Amino acid sequence: MAAVGGAAEEEMREARASEDEGEKEGDGEDEEEEGESESEESSVEGEDEDAEKENEAEIQRLEEQLSINVFDYNCHLDLIKLLHQEGELVKLRRARQKMSELFPLTEEIWLDWLKDEIRMASENSERDKIYDLFERAVKDYICPEIWLEYAQYSIGGIGQEGGIDKVRSIFERALTAVGLHMTKGAAIWEAYREFENAILETVQPAAGSVPSAEQQQTVSAQLGRIHVLFRRQLGIPLLDMEATYAEYEEWSDEPVPEAVIRNYKKALQQMAKCKPYEEALLVAETPKLAEYQAYIEFETKAGDPARIQLTYERALAENCLVPDLWARYTQYLDRQLKVKELVLSAHERAVRNCPWTVKLWNQYLLAMERHHVEHELISENFEKALNAGFIQATDYVEIWQAYLDYLRRRVDFTQDSSKELEELRSAFGHAIEYLKQEVEERFSESGDPSCTVMQTWARIEARLCNNMQKARELWDSIMTKGNAKYANMWLEYYNLERAHGDTQHCRKALHRAVQCTNDYPEHVCEVLLMLERIEGTLEDWDAAVQKTENRLARVNEQRVKVAEKEAVLAKQEAQRAEQQKPSRAEKKRAAKKSRKLKTGEKRKADGDDGEWGREEEEEEAEQPSKRHKAGGGDTLAEEEVEDMEMETGLFGKNMPTNAGLRPKEDAMVAASKWKDTPKTFHDSEKDNVTVFVSNLSYSMSEPEVKLKDLFADCGDVVEVRPIFTNKGIFRGYCYVEFKEEKSALKALSLDRKNVEGRPMFVSPCVDKNKNPEFKVFKYSTVLEKHKLFISGLPFSCTKEELEEVCKAHGSVKEIRLVTTRAGKPKGLAYVEFENEMQASQAVLKMDGLTIKDQVIKVAISNPPARRFPEKSEPAGRAMGPRQIYGARGKGRTQLSMVPRALQRQSTPMAKAENGMAQNPAVPSLPLAEEPKKMSNADFARLLLNK
């Protein structure tokens, strides 16, 4: 036993020793692992600290940016996102609060905010704050998810006094707001039924017990509520209605009533009609504006106000920055529903979403006045409109006029003086001062050059206040602002004096008008003579006749001097043209001998080929020089055909050369073969399957082969007809005929494609003789608030580099760099954003930005009206007939004093689409007609001809 015990002890000692060794080894490994983990943790902590510092710096930057521009929507979003990541709940709540005061929040932002507040609310006393937050959330947009969250949260307060009634009230409001939503409304109905079923379970008597009469009555009432919910839902067209009907049949102990079945079938029919529109919305890409507009039109024809309103609200939830959609919605509410709370709420949301749109503010002011809102609230919203940041100076004039109209309607003009009248006068003075200082300083113009605000004030003083003295003071101020030279301004004042003043002031005004008017002095003179003929004495008549004769004599002298100067200029121009003829002939002979094509000559772009309506500058064409015809240019690229040219036949495009001939003989043979080639005229009946291709390189070899390969992806190409000169030189344009019309339409997408270093122009084939008004111009020439015009870009700036700069300020839809016809950059670009808000923010952030050591200028795209180089006519000539010339005009003068040899025919020769017509039009003799009254300009021409 002792031996066994000793052996056992020895084994135990050995085991303990081995365990100690294992523990030591384990301790060493643990120490190594702990050291590695500590090093990893320290590195992670260091990275976290760096990230935290970066986030703090970014948060500070965003807060500073918002202090400069509080309307920066994207800056608000970035700040909220960063604060949420950092867990700064107090700052996060404040940031959300500030953003919600300026903009309606999206569904995602509201749901995140509500969930955060619900988690932080620890006591029942804080439930009221959450309820207030839900109330604000459901007012911004119609969102089924927010209503469902609201109802479910209210169930948590069912134990409080009146808790059940409050839950039912919220569910009923939710059904009114979104219960008709075809795809999401069923969730609200089902949640409401589940709540009532849960209530039913609590009022059911215990199993095996005998219910009292009161219990039976409670159960019966609760069953009735559930029956009513089922029947109400089955009468509304919702997706998956069949499942709801089957559930009702299974739940109810009684058969479904016939009236419910009829309503159910009617709802099914209505759902079948709406289903195509819902399916179109499901497959469409955001923002689905066209699909929603079609849906709205369908519901409008159906005539259910609740469904029309809901469809508008669904569209606005996804297109909240489309002013026209808000305008249509608010107009519908104003004219059809006319419910004060609903109308004013929609108008308020409209101006909060699109504060830069003056039309929405005008409609809001009218709606508040229409529903008798307090004057202080209307004035407060008008002040908000002034701070909304309109894009044009005229917008401020428009909002001031709307507010002044409202103030004028408040005044009782039967009283000599009132508080409202003094407020109106004060507002007129404030408006004039605001336009002069604030607006003119920002836009370099007041937006009211005709002083319409002052004219309105003057009319009110004269007609409604019987205060002609004040009206005269206002008109005197109007005339001193550069309007004294316009006859219509004097006649406006004269008519006011005629209606509310006296003859003496009428006479005085007309005498001043005769002296100052520059545009139509004859008309003002006639009005003065008519006044004296009716009311004047002999002395007044003599004075008027003398004054008008002297004035018209000076006007005619000035016109004659102008006509003489124009005649001299015309003569000089004709002489220069005569002198240039020999030099051109010498150049032509030299070119013929050297057989070298000149390149790089500058020419002026014709028509409206400029990008987005901007005027083209002189550009490097890198094409052989050509002699321009004396006629005016036009907008189509086809008008480059200025000489009478025709298409060639099958063998006139690439004629084989004789190998043994010398270059001069080769050219002569080619020219002789070219002239002998039969001509082919363009068939205008094939215009629908033909496109016109221009701006190609003159040096392009085998153009028909290259272009046929280029357009092969568009469809079957029947023929490519390049245009050549009489010497066989390619003119840089051609006709491409397809087998099908859809192929020609697809080919238009290749417009501006780079071909051999030049942008190729592809346009429809249209006969300008039959369609003189047709223009190939796909870019807008009007104000586009969602598009920016950028100038001053480095020529080396690429589209990708510019997009990288712009996308930081919004969603960029398209960028187009402006180039010359030769494909060289001009340092200009157009950037189209998703909406007007993003474009406005980009202007504020990008204007003055430096890109590659060059400072760029950024503005909202508003191309100026294209100015043709025409000489302005002298005063008074605008009323007479004018010769119609082309886009280039007639030169420096409009007088026909050029020698007949240089004059162009007034009736242009009829011209086919590609070449001249077989029977040129012969100018017809003028028909005998009654002699018409000659104008002053006609007398001046007659005098000069003598």
C-alpha cells in the first residue's frame, strides 16, 4: 500500500510538474498574444482618433459653410450624416431642427430622426414631444411608412387615459391621408384591423363563463368595428384585394352582404383601370415625372378629388423640386377643393421646396388673401419671399407687384385717409428703394426699366386718391430715368392727365414729348395737333404747328445726314469689292498652278451652329478656302452650299487616274471627266430616309466608304452621296440614304461625333425652299435654371475633370464642352444638374473657382438673343417697309446705292436641296397697285436718288 501510495504521489508530482510547465508555456503564449492584441488595439485606436479628428474638422467646416449660406441643402445633409456617425445626439437634434425649419425633410430623414428620439425618450412624459414630432413629419409629404410608424407608436400609450381613442383617431387620419394608396394603403388597413382584433381579445369573456349583458354589448360593438373596417377596405381599389375578401369570408360568421359584394366588384374594376399606371410607375426610373403626369390626367378625368389629391402627393414626394408640378397641384386645390387648411398647407410646402420660384410665392400670397389670413402673417411670408434668393431681377418686381396689389385691395378709398392707405404708400416707396438698391446691386439692373411699379402708384394716386400732384411727381421721376425718349411713355402720361388732370398739363406734356421723343416723333406731333384742334385757341394752334414743323424739320435733316453717310459707306464698300476682284482671280490662278490646297483660313460661322445658343466666335475651320456667295447665310449646315452645285453620278465620286499622265495632265483629265459625268439631283421624296452630313474634312479620302462603315450600325445604308466641286474636290458634306426611316432617325444620334479630328454634323434632310422656318438646333436658347454656363476654362480641361469638380455640388446629368467647328475647345461648358436647387448651390460654390491656374466664371444658363450684324435704322424708319435680307444683312448700309453690276437679285433663284433647280425662277413684273402713302424715310430716299 505504501509503495502504491508512493507511486501515486510520484505520478501526481510528475503530473503537477508537467502542468506547471504547461502553464508556464501557456503564460508565455498568453503574454505574446496580449502584446500583439495591445499593439493592434493601439493602432486601431490611433486610426479611430485620426478619423474622429477628421470628422470633427469636417463638422466644423460644414457648420461654417451653413453660417455663410443657410440654404445649402446638401451641406445640411452631410452635417446630419456626420453627427449621426459620431453619436453627437444634442448637435444632431439641433442640426435636424434647423434643416426642418428651412426645408421639408425626406421620408428617410424623418424616420431616422423619429427612431432616435423614441430611443432617447425614457419617460411617458416625453411622449407628447414625440407626438409633436410625428405631427410635423406627416405634414411635409404623404408617406405611408411614417403614418404606420406613428400609429404603432401611439399603441404604446394605450394604457394612458384616452389612449384607445387616440390610437383610433391616428389610424383614421392615416386612412384619410394614405388609405387610398393602391400599393401601400393596405398596410394601414391591416394594422388598424389587427389593433381592433387585439382589443376584441381583451373584451372576450373567459372560456366557460357566462358573459353579462354589458360584456355581450361590448363584444358586439367591437365586432361591429371590425366588420366596418373590412367593408370599408373592400370598397377601395387596392392591390391584393382578393386576399382581403377571402380573409373577410373566413373571419365573418355571417355571409358577406350583397352591397359589400357590389362595392367590392366595383373596386376591382377601378383597380383594373389603374393597374397599368401603377405598373408603369414600378418599372420607370426615378423621378417618374412623365408616368405621374399621365396618372394625374387619368384621375382628373375620373373626377374623384381624394384620388386626384393623393396622386399629386405621390408625384410630389418623388419630384419635390419641380415647380410646375407644385403650381398645377396648388391651382387644382385653389379652384376645386377650396379647403383652407389643405390649400394653405400645400402652398406652404410648395414655397419651402422651391423657394426660388416667384410664381409659387405669388400664388401663396393670393391663397392667403383668398382665405382671409391675418395681415401680419401675409406680410411675414412676403418678407420670406424677398429672402428666398430669386434668380432674375424681374422676379423681385413681380413679387413686389403681387404684394402691392394685395395692399391696394385692403384700402377703402372712400375715406380721405386711413392706416391701410398710408401703409400702401409706404410699401410703394419701399419697393422703389428696394429695387434701386438691393436688386440693382445684385443684378446690375433694377428689373423694372419701364418703371411699372411707379406707373401703378401714379395711377392709384390719380384715379383712386384724386391726387394728381403726386401722380405728376411720380411721372416726372419716371421720365428722368431714361424714359423721356419713348413716345409710348409720354402718351401714357398724357392719357392719365387727359382722364384725371387738366388741359394745361396735357398741353405741357405733349410739348415736352415733341421735344424729347426719338422713336416716333410724328405720332406725338399728331396727338398735339389733335388736342389743339379740339380744345386749343388760335394762338395755341399756331404754337403747336410751329413747334411740330421745327421738330420734324430737324428730324428729317438728321435722317438725311444718316442716309448720306450710309450712301458713302455703300459706295466705299462697292469700290472695295471691285478692287478685290483681280486679287481673287490671281489667287485662283496661283492655286491652280501650285495645286496646293490652302488650310487654316478663318471664316465666320453661319447661322445658329453655336453650342446652346451662344454666339460663335471666329474659328479655325481647317478647310480649303471657298468663295462665299453674296446672299445671306442660314441656320442649316446645308447652306454651306453657296455655289450652284449638283451631285455627281455613279462614276463622278472617285474617278480612276491615268498612271502615265503628268500631274497637270492628270488634273485636266480629271476635270474633263468630272464635267462629262451625268448629274444626279436629290430626290426630295426620300427626305424621310436621308440625313445630311456636314463639317467633314476636305482631305477625307473615299468618304462614301468611310461614312458607310460609320453609319452601318444605324441600319441598312442604301447610298452615300458625297458632294464634290467641278474639279473633283470633296466639299466636306454629303447625303446618306437609308433603307428605313427609323435608321435615319437613329443616325441623328451621331451628331457632333468626332471624325478625323472634327465634329461631324448630322441633321435631317429638309428642303429649305419648302420649309423656310425649319432650323436644326437642339439646344435651348432660353433661361434654364437647372443648367450652368461656365466660362474661362483651360483649353486642356477634359469632361471628366470638370465632372469631378461639379459632382461635389449635386447630381450632374450632362456636361457639354463647347468647341469650334474644327473641334478645338473654346474654354466654355454647359453643366446640367438634376434640379434648380443643385444648380443654384453650384453657382454659389463654383463661381470664381480656380482650375489649372485659371479663374472660371459660373452663371445660370441664359443665352442672350442672337444679334445679327445689321445697322440700326434711324428714328422713325421702323414704321416703314423694310427689305428682308439674310442673316448677314446687306452690309454696312441698308440703302440700294450699290452699282447694278454688284447688286444681287431681290428674288433668289429657286434652289433644290442639293443643287440648282432645272427651271430657275424668273422675277415677275410688279403688278399695278394703288399708290400708298409715303413715309419720311421714302421722301429721304427720293431726295437722294434725285
